[in-house]
Amino acid sequence: MMRGPEGMAIAVRRPDKQIVVEKRQVRAWARRYKFLGWPLLRGVVAFIESLVIGMSALNFSAGLFAEGEGEDLGAKELALTILVALGLTFLLFVAFPAFVASSLKTRIANTVLLNLVEGFLKIGLFVLYIVFISRLQDIKMVFQYHGAEHKTIHAHEAGLPLTVENIRPFSTIHPRCGTSFLLLVFFVSIFIFSFFGRPSFWLRIGIHLAIFPLVAGVSYELIKLAGKPQGGWGQKIVKIITAPGMWLQHLTTREPSAEQIQVAVEALEGVMKE
């Protein structure tokens, strides 16, 4: 899936080897309502928007690949799927670490250390989750297409013709990847939450939910900063900030085949035509 300012294109290789390209008009919410594009606020808006679009794209491609008809879930079913995913995410990455931190309050007197334990438990769970799903065959294929997207974008940004031969040498790692954003969210959350002391279990959960828009906003601004040319100390700081996310992309991307690169090219060319 490739997205531009006013639209997106989803390319899927069907079981009969034909590549089908679905083009959709998708205007960013911040373009419709200017206040949603304000710094910090635009981060959480982009997060929600990307989640909805990404789930919709995966849903369409799965339906087309499995059935050959392109019939995907309706709006209600897709909304329910997203709600279930968010609920499981909340339980695993918010409620469980908060429970562990609350249980350790009597054993860890240092507030900073307690919050670090909670924060790094979240990161550990996230990395283990990525490692686990990466062993699933279908997810391996998704990660290969993820790598194909990055390679194709690299070649496009380098101004090269979009051929498999030109694209293949590029890296599967890209600084503006959503994987980097997600991991950065965890680190920013640790830093911001450190200002709230040692709250109880339920208050800890409430604070995490309340500061999420700020966490997402700060993380988004840092990712945008990473995508801009830097010099001197600025470049060094950006490299330090984005390094963990870049490392994690070695798990969330795989080296794609020539056929998968061709699909990524079709998607990029489709959105460029729009």
C-alpha cells in the first residue's frame, strides 16, 4: 500500500499471478480541518488515521487474495476488528505492565527505577510480540512486502527508474517507518510518565491513557524531524533517537522477492498517477 497527499493505491498479486491495483481517494483529516494539523495534535490524528487506513488495506488484500472477488469487511465489521485489536493492545501493553509496576511498589523504593521497569517491560513485550508473529508464515510474507515498500520508496527518493534491478540494492530500513514510530512511542511514554510519581494501579492506567495524545504527538514530531536533512549535532541527535526503531525494522521487514517488488512498484505508480 502506498499513500499520497490526496489518495492511496493498494496493489495485490492474486493467486493467478495477476496484479490488481485498487485506487482510493483519501484526503488527510488535517487537510479538511486545519486545526488537526497543529503540531503535537497532528501526531495522534495521523496515528488513528493510519490505523484505519492500514487495517482497511490489509482487509482488502486478504479478501482479494483468499476469495478472488475483492469482497472485504464492511464498515461495522472493520470497526469491530479495530476495537478488538485496540482492546488487546490495551491489556497487553498498558494494563499488564501497570499491574506489574503496582505490585512492585513495595519492593522498589526508587520512583524512577519503578517507572523504568514498567516502561522496559512494555518494550520487551512489544519486541517479543514482533518476534513471535514474525514466525508465522503469513506474517513473514507481510514483512517481505513491507521491505518491498521501503526499497521502492528509497529508489523513488533517489530519482531512479522504478525497475527491480534499480530497487533491489536498496535497504529495507527506512527512517519514517511506522515501526520506528511505535517503538518511539514507548520511549517517549517512559520519559513523560516519569513526571507523575508512583500512582496506584487504576490511576496509573488513567494517566497512561490521558497522556497518550501528547506521547503520540511528540513521537510524531520526532519522526518528522528524522525525515529531514540534518547537520552537525542535529544529525547525531536524530540518529540516536531513531536508532532503536531502525534496529526493530530488522524484525518487521524481510528481503522481498522480485515479484513482491513488482507489486510495490505497481502501488507506488498507482498513487503517483493519482
